[in-house]
Amino acid sequence: MIIINIKEGESIDRALKRFKKKFEKTGVLRELRNRQAFEKRSVARRTQRKNAIYKQSLNQEI
């Protein structure tokens, strides 16, 4: 459970923004999306490898 303490004179929008940032860091939504559809290990490894190759190609261009 995420707890956000609202400071004196802080607006609700600011507190909501801090809550969203903390919630994003926990990775709950990412985990939920990953669990919605089963992905075989071979497919997961393939996508991981593709992402790594893509990131390396970006670093080499610089």
C-alpha cells in the first residue's frame, strides 16, 4: 500500500503527481500487463535480444 503524506499548503494535484510517480516505480501495471497474456520463454528471449540489439545500435550511432 502506497502512503503519501500531504504537506502543509500542498495542492491536491501535486500530491497526486507524487502518488503517480511512486505507483509507477512499483511496477504494478507493468507486471499486470505482462501477466495478461502468456508468453513462451523462447519468445520472451527473442524480444529481449531484439531490444538489446536495438539499444546497442543506438549507442553506436552516437
